[in-house]
Amino acid sequence: MAGRTVRLVLLVGAAALASGSQGDREPVYRDCVLQCEERNCSGGALKHFRSRQPIYMSLAGWTCQDDCKYECMWVTVGLYLQEGHKVPQFHGKVSLNAWFWSTVFHTRDTDLTEKMDYFCASTVILHSVYLCCVRTVGLQRPAVASAFRALLLLMLMAHVSYLSLVRFDYGYNLAANVAIGLVNAAWWLTWCLRNRQRLPHVRKCIVVVLLLQGLSLLELLDFPPLFWVLDAHAIWHVSTIPVHVLFFSFLEDDSLYLLKESEAKFKLD
């Protein structure tokens, strides 16, 4: 049991290492990061970086390498926009990992694949809550977002530990995910409704939240498989694909808005 639990914890943690984003693979981005790290992340330059780093970023574990990745991400985004291309995705890890383990679990149902499917699903929900916090609060108060991230990580660790070491309780897992999902939906909807006049693209987010809440009924109100092939869970999986495409479209529009806002402030400065 202990060995299996260790493997589960390591696999959950490995989600942070899986990279499936186009932006991460761009040669321009990779060269930029390499040059930035060589120039800024050693010797006197590293000491200078640490001396001017805000305390809340230091406490959050933000490193010189992280800073290089962040700066080079925006450099790459700017080049894409200049050439008329769509903005690439960077650091897309959590959702990809969840889809992977969901596919593995539905291909081969074992104790390990079932747990990974459930744990990664919980990770996606908590990540969405964190993303909402960053967008609505974290841009103005990064320290709050960092503290909230730590809280969510503790919640995930407690959730995984209970289901792995105490009891794999399906009812508790469902109730926990539904509760966090409702908090996530209420938070996003509140922010969207407050900003729908100023930011027209948030209407996409509203549609996504409402659709996901409606589709979640397929998970709660199960029924016998249609034609003995498509059960409620399978239909839910298929139905969420276009919803995620729409949510990515919202994130793309919102990122472009933030980029233009940042450029305008930079010109004023």
C-alpha cells in the first residue's frame, strides 16, 4: 500500500513536468530562454535579480529561470502577432495530463489508472479555481494568489492522501469535486457579469460556465447506456470537448486584451 501511494504521489507531481504546448517548443522561445538564463541567472546578474525581487515573489518560489520563461513568452507572443499568427499556448500541462489519464483509465480499468483519473480530474478543477483567482485578484495582488495557490495544493494533497491511505470513497470524491466546481462556477460568473460591458469577450466564459454546469448533470443523473454503448459518462466526455475549445478562445481573447493593456501602460511610462 505504501509503495503504491508513493507512486501515486510521484505521478500526480509529474503533471507539472509534462509539456504539450506549441509555444514551449518554439525555437525562438527556447533560444530566448537559454540566452536570458546565461545572461541573468548566474554570478553578479543573479545577485542583482534577487536583490530587486519583491519578497512575495521570492516566497512564492519565483526563480530567475521562471522570470526568463515569463519574459520570453511575451517576446514570442509579440512575434506571433507581428506575423499575423494566432497566439500559441504556453505551459499547458494540467489539462493535458488529465485527458491522458482519463484515456488510460477508460482503456484499461485498474486500481492505479482509476485513481490517476480521479486525482487528475480534481487537479483540473482546483487549477481552474486558481486560474480564476489569478485573473480576478492576482494581477493586482500577487501575494494573495500565491497564498491561495498554497492553500489549494494543501487541499489537493489532503484529498489524495485521504482517498489513498484511508478510504477510496466515491461519494466523498463526487461531493468534493461538485462543491469546488460550484465555487469555481460562482466565482467566474460573478466576475464575468461585473465586467461584461467593459470586456465583451467574457460572454464566452459565461457560456462555458453555464454549459459545464448543465453537462455536469450527466455525471450526477446516470442512466443505462444508449444502445448499450454510450453511457452518461461517455456522453459527458464527448460533450465537454467543444466547451474547452470555447474556453480556450476566451483565454486567448483575454490574453490579447491584457497584452494590449500592458503595452499601453508601457508606452505611458
